[in-house]
Amino acid sequence: MTVVEILQHGHENAISADILAAQLCTSKRELRAKILTARCAGEIILYAPGGHGGYFLPSDDPIKAQQEMTAFYNVQASRCKHGLAAITPVARRLGIPLGQTDLESYL
């Protein structure tokens, strides 16, 4: 069974990493690798943080799906921006070219 076969549509059906990993008989680390593989293959697997969060597929309702995907995108984009900001001084000190650092103009 794959991650996509287990997940359901809509944030209200989000499954925590602990439960999802148990259902797939794997560790949370391996679960993240499986999710990344599925995403790289084109699957849209969303994640919402928090007490009622977890992994899920976009809602079947187009408007709700748009809202869920936008929320996921915004959280991930923010994480990427903060990660880039964290490594920028290190890259400078190491003499590593920074390249494209402004995600807003890129996206």
C-alpha cells in the first residue's frame, strides 16, 4: 500500500505522521522519504501543522482545495525563505556563490 492510497481528501481527514507511519509499517523518517518520492512523481500531498494537522490530499471541493493548497504553499515557502536566510551568512563566509536568493521574484 502507498501513502496516496491511504490518505483521504480534505484537511478534516488529515492523518498524523505517527499514525500514517504505523499504517505503512515504517518509521517517520522513511515516511517522509516516501512522501517526498510521491511528491516528486507529481502527487499533491499536503500537510497542515498543529494538533489537528497531518498529511492529506486536496479536498474534492475546488474552492476548499485551492485554500488548502495555498495554505500549504505559504507554510513551505516561508520555511524555505527562513532556511535560506539561515545559511546565507555561512555561504558568504565559505565563499559559496549565493545565486538566486529572492524567492518572491523567482516565483
